[in-house]
Amino acid sequence: MSLGEMPNAGGGSSRVTVIDIARHAGVSKSTVSLVLQGSPLVKAETRERVLSSIEALGYVYNRGAANLRSARSNIVGMVINDLANPFFAELAVGIERVFQTAGYIPFIANTTESPTRQGEVLRSMSEHDIAGLIICPARGTRAAEIESFASRGFPILLAMRRLAGLRVSSVAPDNFRGARRATEHLIGLGHRRIAFFGGYADMSAQAERSGGYLAALDAAGIVPDRALIVEGPPNREGGLAAIDRVLDMAEPPSAALCFNDVVAFGVLDGLERRRLAAGRDFGLVGFDDVREARHTNPALTTVHVDTLALGERAAHAVLRMIHGDTRPEEHIGEVQLVVRESCGAKEVRRPS
Amino acid sequence: MSLGEMPNAGGGSSRVTVIDIARHAGVSKSTVSLVLQGSPLVKAETRERVLSSIEALGYVYNRGAANLRSARSNIVGMVINDLANPFFAELAVGIERVFQTAGYIPFIANTTESPTRQGEVLRSMSEHDIAGLIICPARGTRAAEIESFASRGFPILLAMRRLAGLRVSSVAPDNFRGARRATEHLIGLGHRRIAFFGGYADMSAQAERSGGYLAALDAAGIVPDRALIVEGPPNREGGLAAIDRVLDMAEPPSAALCFNDVVAFGVLDGLERRRLAAGRDFGLVGFDDVREARHTNPALTTVHVDTLALGERAAHAVLRMIHGDTRPEEHIGEVQLVVRESCGAKEVRRPS
DNA sequence: CCGAAGATTTGGAACGTTCCAATATCCCTC
DNA sequence: GAGGGATATTGGAACGTTCCAAATCTTCGG
């Protein structure tokens, strides 16, 4: 567009509508609407004329109005419990990418594990008539809260976390197997007192991961010490608190599996404050394999999750359901232990 | 709500509207609307009656319709160039938080530095009649592209990056001063051949940061070597490529300031592959101070930016402008060098 | 050159809200 | 108990689109 012909420049301040286009192109608003929707009904020549009027007047489509009439929305909701956690950020990236290329546009909300905030944003999103929803439910979310939205007509998918008693679609990594494998690894390295750090038992992912941990202990004939399962927020602070608590015990553990990598980062922090080193003084394993895990000091042994793919899968599933396929999705992503240094299996890298 | 009275359960599949509420409460739809808007005009008793009808019928407000009529939107746009970068994720968190508590709900889009994608999402967002927009423009964005939206009526704020020749609100850290300070620090440690890694000169933030870098060199009487400014994508790959390129030079640098922390992470990677250690063999400084910076191996010396606060500031500014204040925002956030280990100022921590 | 079949276009109602001007109701005061 | 100002309520138009049934235009066989 050349400098002279700024759209919206000369005219009044009111919005250019489909009616203005119709007038300018010498057709009816219905025809303009048809063109807008790419209907094959309209003659090529007419379409051209309409299109150039659109260009000339600087028309911008009003999806709100269209949506009101047609009851079809291209907005979806994405509610994340902790966007500052690189794991969830990556998940969001995967989801957003798929939606964007499919012509949908996501609302985002970060609940920071607050069910109250979550309730507010869910309400707000449904007021906007979203076509679908992907949610990582905040801790303490009751199934009924989500259920009341499930009956609202749009598909819902739970990402990463399930909700007891709620049968809706979900996408999550294989938490149980990953945690069992990681714990087996620590046991294989000779550890007997192994702790589990972070998360709360009422979060499905934590339950599954600690379940895998217990299964591995059990298989090795180790009787679990309840005191070694220390719950806490699934973030740095949680990890820091956990390691502090446990190292002050009479019989401290020699290793720990963390609920996730970010908790492990906190543990790294706590160890450092005591001038201890993971891998040498303490066997540490994380979960998720966020990108930063390979750069910690020492590099974090963790369970790899293909987060981006999980996000994409989630979005595709919702898209599928929006388009009428009613079969629910129930995907469990493969995971894989990646051994680095923090577990002590390899010699700790040292720069000197 | 008890099990028996699921809203939306018995009735037809059509939506409950303000008219249904009116009928149920024995008032007119206008009164219902008034109640919905919290108008003080309606009598308390009437309000109660309407409210309980709303509850009873499970009514959900249709903001699309309301917005169509009232031309007031509570949707804002947030377009980020790289959400996988913890720096921008943190920024997004800050922005989202403020908007959410103010009753606004943000669209999110991740452009991954693609102006094409950015154009698409901007179009999509404006079709949805957003009330305001915060954008970290993708590399290569032309001022005109943004300008055409600026004339659309809603406030726009550039976060982190400015656009040449475009006078709209912006919020960014003090890139120049931060980079100068970081470079001075490296010079103070005895380095003379200092590189600058990552980003592209056509990105304002890079220009400002490399400008600070050059200013520090100049002040120290060091003539800059253009070959030591190696441009590249502002991500891990960029850092990796940069350090590789530079270490193969005849006269390699002994230190580098990176465009941002994520680039520095890539450099850490590259050094490791060559069995070199930052802090010992190479002085490395990042920029942004993302949370992960203190956990790298070695811990990253970097320029601290209060990203969360910047995000909140950006959102507040947009809110202010939405509410009619036309004064543009032009905020430059303070920064601070935080010295850790990667620059070599302190002895490198070693776990052995 | 008429009529039918197909292709294209169209006017008006509808979506669910808000706005506005007008009406109805209330409470006092004289 | 009539008048008047405040207080509450209301019907209908409007927002910008899509949908639908109907109208118009083309084309072509006979």
C-alpha cells in the first residue's frame, strides 16, 4: 500500500463494515459475506471486485459479530499452572504452534496453582465462547469444577495432570514408568535410602511419579520410609526446602528423585549452600528434562519427556474434537531416563 | 449445586440468554443487563431476584455479543517472539498477571521471530477487536506494519525491542548501560580481546547492547575488532555457532559478552564440547539474568533485568492507555551486573 | 424463442447484548 | 390527595455478521 492511501484515513471514525464494502463493490452484503467465507458460489469476477473493495477501504473482519451469528468460534483456551516453569512454557509453545497454524488463537492464563484464579479465568474464557480448552489444572481443582465446563459443549483436554473421577481427554507423559526407571537407576548405583522430593500427593502427576518410585523400591526389597517422601510446591523453593529438611535428619538419604527438574534445581541450590555436590555427595535425579537440565552444575540426570510433542498432540486432539470427532484422547507419552552427572553414575565434570 | 439440578441439563440445547433470565425473574431484559453490569440503578431486591435466576438457569454471559454492541473489549493481545526463552516467558507471566487481575484476558502468540507469522497473528487479533497490544516484534518487522495497527484505535506497546522510526510506547531494560558495565567488568579482569555474541544488528536490543559493549572498549582505548562481533540467532544455537566460529580464529578472543543468557548457554555448550571451561579458559558474561543463570556450570555472570516488573509495567501502561490516557509510556528499566563464576572473577566452583 | 435447470445474487431475520428515550413507580410535600 | 421530583424499569433499535429462502440471471435443448 502506497503512502498516500492510508486505510481509514479520510473517512469518519466509524468502522468499515461489510455493508460499506457491498456499496463500494456494487453488490449485496450477502455476496460480500460469501466472498469472505471463500464460498465457491460467487463468480470469480465478482469476487475480485469485492476483494479489491476490501483492500481499498481497509476493511477488517469482525470475528465477534460473525461468531455471534454463526456460533462458531476460533478462540481456544490454554490454562497453565506455572508458565515460569520451562516445562510448561515448552508445552505452551507446542500447543500454540498447532493452534496457530490451524487458524485458531489461544487465550492464555497462568494460574500459579491457584484454583481461585483458575476459576476466574475459566469463567472468563467460557464467556468468550471458546471452541475448546486445554488445561493443566491447578492443585486442588475439584473434578466438578471442570465437569461443569465439560457440559458446556466445547471439548476439554487435561494436560499433564489428570483429575480423579473425571473422564475427559488427557495427555501426559508416562510418569509411573519414568519414575520407576529413575529410581531403579539410583538403586543400581548402590543407593538404599532414596528420597522423593516435591509435589503433593493430591496431584495426579505426583501420585504417579511417587508410585513409580515406590514400585521400584518395592521390587528391590527396600521398605520405603515415609519420612523420605517430602511434599512441597513443585518449584525451586520446594526443592530447597526438601533437601534442607532431609539433610537434617538423623539418617539422611543418599539420593533423591525429584518430582520435576525445577525442584531438582532447588535441591542443587540447597546442596551448594551446604558445600555439597550432587553426583559426588548426593545422587540427584530430576524429571521432565527441560532444556536447562543439561547445563546445570553438575548436569542433571533426569527423565526425558518430549514436551513439545505432547503439547502438539494435545492441540491436535482438541482440534479433532472441535471438528466433531467425539472420541476422547488418552495419550501417555513415552519417557526415557537420560543419565548425566547429578546422579553420580559418571564422574562429575570439573573445569579445573 | 446439588446433583439433581445440573444447569443446562433438562432444557433444549439452545443457549440461555438474558431474555430467559428476564422471563424467569419477571423483569425486562434491560433490567437483567443492568444487573449484569452492576448498575446502581436497579433496586436491591430486583437485583437479588435476577441474580438467583441467573444461578438457577446456569446462565453464562456472552461477551462477544456485549462487545459487538458496546464496542468495548476486554481482550488484549500479547505477541512474543520466543516463548521458549525463559526471559520472555517471565515477561509474559508479568504481563498476564496484571491483565488478569484487571479483568482482561490476553491472546498469546509466539512468533519465533517470523514476521510472516507475526503478521498473521496481528491480523487475527485485530479481527477480534482487541483493546490493546503488547508486542516483542519479530526480527525484521518493519515499522509500517505496526504503524498500520497503531492507527486502528487501540494502544500498542513495544516490549524489549524498539522499532526504528516508530514512536509508540515501549518498555525495555537499559541495554546500553548494562552491556557497557558488563564489558568494563571483563576489561577490568584483564581481557583485551572481547567478543560480542548473538543477535542481529537490526534488532534494537542488540544494537543497544553491542553499542554499550563498543562504548566500554572505546573508553578503555581498545580498538574493536569487527570480526569479534558475531551475529546469530538469539538462542542456544546462536551461542554455539558463535563460540565455534571464534575459537577457530587465528587470534581468538579471551572473553565474550553475549546478547542474552540463552546465547551464553549455547556458548557454555560449545566450550564444554571442546573441554574448555568458562571462567577458567574463557570469560563469559550473559544478559537478562534468567532464573537458570545461577545454576549453570559454572554459574553465569550476567546483567540482571527485573523482567517480571518490566512485564507488569508494560501491562499497566497499556491499561492506562486503554482507559483513555493518551500519554505514551517510555520506560527504561534499571539493570545491574551480577558477578558469578563464568567471567572468571571468582574461582570456579568445583564439586571435588 | 420458450422453459427448465443451473448458477449467482439478494433482502430480511437472527445471533445476544447494550443503549437510549420514554414510561412507570415511588415517596414527599403542601 | 394532587403535583413533582427522584428512582426503577422497559421496549425497541442497534452492533456486524451469517443464514435462509427466494429472486434473478444464464445457458441450453428442443
